[in-house]
Amino acid sequence: MRDEMSFPKKIAILTMSVGSGHVRAAEVIERVFNEGEEPFEVQTFDAASLGPAWFRALYVRPYWWMLRRAPSLWRRLFERRQRKRHQATAPRWVFRYGCRKLFEQLKAFAPNLLIATEIGAAEIASLGKREGWCAGPLLAVLTDFHSEPPWVQREVDFYCVASEEARSQLIGWGVSPHRLLVSGIPIDPAFALNYDRKDLRRSLGLADGRPVVLLMGGGMGPAPLDHIARSLEQCGLPLQVLAVTGQHAEMKARVEALHGKVALDLHVFGWSDNIPELMAASDVLVTKPGGLTASEALACGLPMVLTHPIPGPEERHLRYLEANGVGLAAHTLEQIPELVSRLLKSERERERMIRRAHELARPDAADTVVQVARALLEKASYIDLLASPPVRSGDSAYLM
């Protein structure tokens, strides 16, 4: 019998592309595994893309429809789920039949460890373990600063959470403190690099002596970047504005249409891989408070003006970031230029926010998650070894 310890351990990372943050966290964790000295076979599974059309229509699209058309309805549903402590985001049969292809791929891959970076993905992984499609420890990685009751699944062996608040919530819902670690949200370590700002701005075609404002709204988010960019004229400052529209092609066209119509030096980006450089070159970030984007800004020490939060989770992010002194909340479009001007004109306030952001940041979160995963693998391997048949003199494969 072969010794499984001599072969690369298999890691399955489960995510759900209902937003870019969960997927980005999965990608960073996979990259850290692959860049390490120890060989691992890592594969990421997106439950949304692997599911049939009816699954996306039933589980994913209503979420985006509510965000765009009925945000107050989504807020009520989210708050009710928190208040009633619902243990699921959907009926179990939705995952059982909608994720059949995913379960079959997991069974074929036979991972030694599962990692879930999204709440529905954690439910799916738990169901997969419960019904025998996969085995091994399950590590839940939360990408929000607060938690939700459906994260509490008995099949989850350990949790890496973003904040003490999330940790306290899970403990209150019955999770043992010994199964929790405040790791932060996994982000690319490049966000914590020390860039030469003057050289960086020159490489991006920016003037060093003029303020730079970065606009981000999430690839599918509700932030109207075109209206925000136009409003920044009211600052009365020689602004250089970097607008990142992500995968929202229509929004990119709308912002680009402002060229020549606003008194701003406007630079427009769609999906971009150089967000660390754009953040490092900026003085202020105007963004909706997504967990990944906020964590990246913290690592950069970039003051934030927070606007247009997704009802529920991001409204809680906004309060968390504002309470910790790293962001200012703009509750109306008109407040955005006022707050941007305030930060650009008050070096003292900006420096205080930069210092607090560095104190709150956890740029090594992905490394921490991988360390926890390796510990879970070692524990599982030890348990498997204890459960193995006794070593016989003729079974050299058992000898270590």
C-alpha cells in the first residue's frame, strides 16, 4: 500500500462568483499555496459557474436583482436572517441538485482539505461532506468584517475570520473559541509593498504635485462612478481621478464619456491587475465598502470615503470602518466632494487615518490562512495514521 504522505496533498477551494471579493480571496489563497516550497495540488471550484442555468436563476440572479431594483427588500431579508438566525441561505435541495456537477468534480478530485471563501460555498462544502461526496477537514474563510448565522455548520472544522466582531458573533452562535482565528481577509501581499510614489505616479502618467483620487465601485456594484466623478468638480482642486469600473462595461463607457466635459484629469480603467499600484499612487479612495477592497486599502494605508454600500453586509462594513477611524461615510452623493476636499486639505486628519489603517491592516492574512490549512492537514494525516492497520514486517510502504 502506498504512503499518501509521499504525494502532494490536494486542496479544493470552493467559492461563489456572486461578487468579485470571494473569488479574489480564493485566487490569493491558491497562489500562496502554489508559491510555497511544499508541493500542493490546488483547484478552485466556482459553484455559480458550475451550476445549471436554473441554479443561477434561482440562487444568484435574485440577489443581484434585489441589489439593483429593490435594495430595501434585500436589507429586510438580510436582517431577518440575522435576527432569526437562519442556518441556510437556501433550501438544502437547491444545493443538492443545483451543485451536482460540482459534487461530482469534488468526488473525482478527492481533496484532502476543503476551503470555503463564501457563505453559500461553505453550505455546499458542508452538504458535500455530509452526503459523502468529499471528505477531509473544512476551513471556512470569511471575507466580511461581520459574520452571518449560515456560516455555522457542524462540518466546518475551523474558521479564519476578519475581525474580533466576527469572532464574537460566531462564539455567540455556538462556535467554540478554539475553532476560531482572527486572520484578516486574504489579499494580495503586493498591497503592503512600499512604493516610491514619485516614480509610481510618473509611470502611471500622473503629475506628482497634484492630488490623486481613486474611484472604485466593484465590478458589478451599484456605485454610480460617473456621477461621483462628475461631482468631484465641486472640490475646486486640480484633481487627478483614477476610475476603476471592473467588469461593468456600461459604466466604463459612461465614465469615459466625461472626458472633455469635466475639469478633471480623468483616467479610466476596466478590469485591472494593478490595483496595488493605483492605491499606492492615490491620496484618497472613494469606494463602496466591500470587504476585500477595504482590506486592500488598509494595507496601503489609504484613507477612504465610503459610499453606496450594499444593504446588509456592506452597511455593517461602513459602520465598522468609520468606527475604527479609517473611513468617512458619505450618505449622499453631495457629501462625497465635501469629504474628499476635507481629507485632501487636512493633512493632519489624513495622516491619522493612514496610521490607524496600518494598525488595523492584516496584509499577511493569506499566509495565515495557508498556515491554518497546513495545520489541519497535518492533524488529519496524524488521525489517518492512527486509524491505519498495524505495520507488518512485509508492508514496507507503511514505514516512514
